[in-house]
Amino acid sequence: MTIDDCRRFYAEEIRFTADVRSPALVEAFARVPREKFLGPGPWEIASADVRGLSVMGAIKVSYTPVDDPRDLYHNVVVVLDKAGDINNGQPSALAHWIGALNLQAGDRVYHLGCGVGYYTAILAEAVGSAGGGTNGSVVGIELRPDLAARAQENLSGYPNVTVHTGDGAEFDPGPCDAMLINAGVTHPSPLWLDRLREGGRLVVPLTMSAAPTVGVGMMTKIVRERGGFSAQIVTALAIYSCRNARDAQREPLLKTAMTSGALMKMKSIRRDAHEPADTCLVHGADVCLSTVEVA
Ligand SMILES: [Zn+2]
């Protein structure tokens, strides 16, 4: 099989394993050359399912060294920095989360924690690349300067993508139709909610710390409706933590909500001033994870 055949098969496999309903998103996976984003081989790959268990100390992951770029077109994570716990993430998981964003041609997308930019390119392809007349755009940010520099270089052929180096917890992406937060937080930042346009979708991992750099939790989809911010669980996950967007006071509350199963009853993110009540899962003055449905 040629590498183009492998990439096409990979995209078709993701279509079914990640339940991707958007043809544009499947095409993006069939088009974007993953090997170009990962730099020269050899690479080390691992099953993401195995890696998730390793985060909880259940098992030790064994990575497989590969030097044929065709081997990157499987549902595997690829090591970027083994000691730092940084990988290019699991394609089926990312595809499912990106699918939850319901991207439309012309959308403006924010990608926090863009790493070396592979999934940023997928986002850019899904919202329309240059010349189509419905150009969307993506703004990415990456905390690690070495990765951000690689993302900038890797994405230099995408005029509709901008990559910043810095702290995503502080960064203001401007008004957006969709946001993918690619690192675990205790709560959605008020700034992200403020910057979501009406109808805008935010996909964000709410996690409890499981290891120094990694947390486990629930990928959550938040939609800005007329009457407030609706919230629903998308998948369970293990993901690298966004250190600067974690609140020590909320951490134990979120852990309780998660381990008791109460978080599954989350229906909304409340922004209005209110006293803590039984409907508050993780109460905060600015952002509260709540069981109250959006009116
Ligand atoms: Zn509350």
C-alpha cells in the first residue's frame, strides 16, 4: 500500500471507530500528512488505550519503535517527549472530540494546547482552507516554545492558521465559533465562555489529577445557548494537565463529583450569581457546574 492509501484507510477507519459524521472531517484525516508534523523518524508509538491505564499506575506502557511513516496511520499515540508525558494524541479520540464541535465551513476555531499542530491542521481543513470562499480560521496556542515553534513551521502552509507561544490559561483568542481545549482543567475558564459566539461550542476536558502531569476525567461539550451554557459529557479520557488552568479549591469538589458519578448529571455551566445549592456539582462564583437545565 502507498502512504496515500494508508492515510485514506486510516481516515475511513476513524470514520467508524470515532463515529465521525462530518465528511469534511473524514477528508481532513485523509489529507493531512501526520508524518510531516512529527518530524523525521524513527518514531515511538503506543496504543492509547494501554496508555490510559498506565496513567492510573495500572500498567507500564511499552512503546514500539517504527521507521516506516505508514505505521503512523493507526489508532496510536506518537511520542513527542517521553519524559515529559507529551504525545501526539490518539486519532480516534481527537476525531470524536473534534466531531463534537460540529464544525462548519467558515468557523473560527480556538485550539489550546496545539502541540506540533497536526490536529490544528485537521481543524483548519475541516473549517475550509484558502480559496474555497468559505474560509474558516484557527488560532492555536502552545505553552512549550519548542513545540510551538514546530507547530508554526508545520502550519506555515496554512494561511488560515495562527499559532501563538504562551499560556493558554491567560490567552484571549477573540470571538470564536468553536474551541478545543487539549489539556485537562478543573473548570471552563470564564474567558472562554465569554468568547464563545451564540451557538458556539466548547469541548473541554474536566479532569482530576492522576499523576504529576496527567489527569483523568470527562471530555465535556458546552454550547452557548440563548438562555445560558448547556453542558454534556462526551467521553471519559486521560489527558495532559493544563497546570495554569487548574483551581486547587475546585479540585476536591470535582473529584467528588466525578468519583460519585454525580458529574454525569451535569446539564449546564452557570454564570449567574447564586448561593451554593444542591444543584451545584462544582460551585464557583464565576463558573458553576450545575444540574440545572438551560431554560
Ligand atoms: Zn453553584
